[in-house]
Amino acid sequence: MGRKNRKKLFEQVAVVDTATKGKSVAKTEDGTVIFVPNAVPGDVVDIQTFKKRRAYYEGKAVKFHSLSDKRTEPVCEHFGVCGGCKWQHLAYEHQLFYKQKEVYNNLTRLGKIELPELTPILGSANEYFYRNKMEFSFSDSRWLTQEEVDSQEDLGSRNALGFHIPGMWDKILDINKCHLQANPSNAIRNAIKEFATENDLPFFNTRNQTGLLRTLMIRTSSIGEVMVLIQFYKDEQEKRELLLNYVQETFPEITSLLYVINEKGNDTIYDQEVICYHGRDHIFEEMEGLQFKINAKSFYQTNSEQAYELYKITRDFAGLQGDELVYDLYTGTGTIAQFVSKKARKVIGVESVPEAIEAAKENAKHNTITNTEFYVGDMKKVFNASFIETHGTPDVIITDPPRDGMHADVVEQILAIAPKKVVYVSCNSATQARDLALMDNLYKVTKVQAVDMFPQTHHIENVVLLEKRK
């Protein structure tokens, strides 16, 4: 198909719904569907398309004839350029409406599941500053806006410390203030950038693989602990210590100051040695008196306050009386397992990441929990008939798989065990719907609760209670 057929201008089109990945759906009077990233339901817009698919177009709103009453003014100066917080222009009550609608549509259309009356979605008390972990990238050639490119003026330092421009692995948007993580996050990031620039510490160049400063990670906890990790490309002790000493002195509230020297082509630290420069090599998060130790490589739900709500719902759905054997599949660092343990006879957690299981065991010991056991291995291989024979048939299974959902072998094994209840926690209701459809003959969905962990984004967590059919 020629380029001219792919690129069309549709005028005065109504935006009618939201779609996946934070996009919206526009529909012409003759029923043509166009996905747009920069409009909200209720807008009337002109759309320039850039891609033609069999059943729809993809495009961008280039002129707004009328604005939706569902809109709100974005609070962030970086909105529209930064890839995060794509729904900032949609008022929070409407974000929640469309998130609940997506869960309902996925479960009924994809899963073809009969649902009970849906409990209203649980919104987040904090619409902003809710994340406990942020990762920023250094760059010696920050992303320039079109206005800056056209200005012909001296743009000063090109150093950036911020986020990748969507779809551009080597372009970094310099962030002045991010509305996702509470203080002292912005202060730490801006101070590091300013000090490094003033002291000629070279920022990384991804294309050329040159420079010293690669990434910055900041983790916070609800009890006021702070972790800062700086990733260096080269082992230059004098420059490294200059920066780390400055950070330590300027922000005495930092609990854990760490660094990594990473000479690889990519930024991931999971195969790197993390070195503790000052303080502890971990911070603690706390929930109902339980403490969870978080190190640089730990997975922990990124919205601490809302994770507590999610875990309470999970425990409530499980309806434990104190004498049950519970399996917690995809247990991660065992947070849910430990959270429900006081209501169960025994909880067995299974997870594929060895470091996560080590952390789970350590946390259980720290919390003096004696009725949990944790096992490591690929879920579809470990969670088999001999595992059940060894550890007992569970009364309740809690499962919290990654975005891809559960492997078909795991679903099959759950059906073979046939516990009375399954509590399914999901960060992707589309794959959850697929798995529920496979279990529909044996299990009835009796409760559904969507939980918003990520305000200003399209992401939504969903908890479902499955009870054995009579």
C-alpha cells in the first residue's frame, strides 16, 4: 500500500473511548476506528494518521475543535514529552471509570466469564508522589524540543538526568520536577546533576559508550528510609568518591548509599556487584508490623500504600480461618505469603528468582514467622504432582503471576489439585481473563476487585476470587 493511503487527515472526529497502552479511540461517522495517543474521550479533533492497519488507523490529534469535560489540567511541566503519566489530562475519577471498564470488558469479552456485581474500583489515596522507586538516566546530549532546535540560541549545558523519550533508547529528557516520587527524590536528583555538571564529571553517551555517570536509582519507604544507587561506567575512584561524598554530606537522611561499576553495553544491574559506600546495603518497608528488607535488586510493589490495600483485599478474599494450607505462587520476596501467614496454618511460596526466595526466607526470619516455607524454581516445572505429594494439598491457592499470566501447565496443575478457593492477583486483566476461561468449568468467579496502583497511567491491578463450583 502506498504512503498516501496510509496518511490521511480525518476532520471533526469524536473521541469515544480509551484503549490499551494509554491511547484513546476515535470513531468517524462512517465507523472508521482511529487510535490516538494525545486525546481523551469527549474531545472532537482533526486526526493526521501515520499508520494503516486492516481494521483501524493510528494517528495523532492535530487540531482540537472542542475539549472534553473529562479533561483536567496536567500538573507536570514535562507532560506530553515524557513517556510516563500519559493520563494526566484525564481527571482521576474518569481514569478510574475507564480502568474498571477495561477489567470488565477483558473478563467478559476475552474470558467470556460470568461475573458477580463488580465492587467499585479502589482508587489510590495519593494521585501523585506515590512511587517508592524511580530510575533516571544520565546523558551528555539531552533531548531538545523543536522550539530549542529552531531557536538558534546557545542552549548551555546539554547534560540530562531524566527519562528515555518513548521509543528512543538513546534520547534522554532532562527532568526538572517529577510528580511520581515524594521528597527528597527531586532534590537529590537535581543536586547530583548540578554538582556533576559543575565538577565536569562526564555524563554517559549511550551511542558512543563514553562518559562516567550512567544511571541513578532512588528508593524510598513509608517509614522514611532512602536508598540511592549511582551507576558508573568506569572505575575512576577520585571522581566517584567526589560525587558520593557530596551526596552523603548533602543528604544525611540517606539510609543506603550504593554504587555499581558497569562496563557492559546495557544498564541492567542484576548481574552486577552492588557496593555499599555508606550506611546499610538495604532499606526497610513496613506493613502491619512486618518489616520487609529491600536491597538494590529486590522487587517490591512500587506503590507502598496501595500495596497494603491490595494485600488486605487478597487476604480478605482468601477468607482464612487459621487452619488452612495456602500456596502462594509467584511469591516474589514472599510479601503476600508473610502478610497472610498469621491467618493460616502454613503458607508455601514458590518463585523462579533465587535471590527473591533468599530475601523471602530472610524476611520471614526477621519477622519471626515460623509457618512459611519458600521454594525456588521454574513454576511449571516445580509446581507438579510430586511437589504436592511432598508438601500437601492446599486449601487455598494465591497466585500473582507476571504480565504474561500463568503458564498453561500451571493452570492445569491448579485444576488437578482443585483447591476450594483460588485468589488470582493480576497486573494484566487480559491474560487473567484467558486463564480464568481455562478454569471456568471447575471454578466460579465470586468476587472481583480492581485496585489502582498507578494513577495517571492506564495500568490496573485486579483481584479475583474463584470458588469451586458445587
